[in-house]
Amino acid sequence: MTLKVVLHVPDSTRYKVALNMGVNFLKTRQEGEKLEARLLVNAQGITILLEDFPPEIQNKMEEFLKLGGEIYFCENAMRAFNVPRERVPNQTRTVPAGIRALVEWQAEGWAYVRP
């Protein structure tokens, strides 16, 4: 069985909560199961990239990615909030439009959760 979740982060204050939820979800993997988790950061949430990540968030991001999680940042939101491309952390990705990615992923069977 495969379970897939996309955690939607349109508010920067929810980024840490979303990472924790993603890690907790991926840690529930049982034998014979495939779990996939994505974080999608858009709207005001993108301003998280204008901050320096404190160690606790940096460590949680690394754990999430190591467990197989994926993190995506919306390019439209980056332009709207003047977030330079070089602020996107290594091992993460961008999508042209966060809303489109959410709709496409849900059509592909990803469960939507907003922390």
C-alpha cells in the first residue's frame, strides 16, 4: 500500500509544525508500506525563506528529507515577496505555481493536509 500526503504551508508560522507532522508521518512506515510526504510552501509562507533557519528547524528539515520527504517552494510567491532564488535551500525544489501543484497532486491521489 502507498500513502501520500501533501502538507500545505501558506503561513510561515506553520512551517515547523508541518515539518514535525511530515517526520511523524514518515516514521509510521510499516513493513510492506510505502509512505510519501511533501511540503508545499506558498503565499505568505514563502517568507520563511527570508529568515535564517534556527538549528531546530534546520535539523527537522534534514530529518524530513533524510526520511524521503520532499519540500517545494512556490515561484509565484517568491516573486510576490521578493525572495531571491538563492534562498531556496539545497535538496529542496520549486514549482511555478503552488496552487496548480496542489491541484495536480490531489488529482494524483495525494491527501491534502493543512497544518
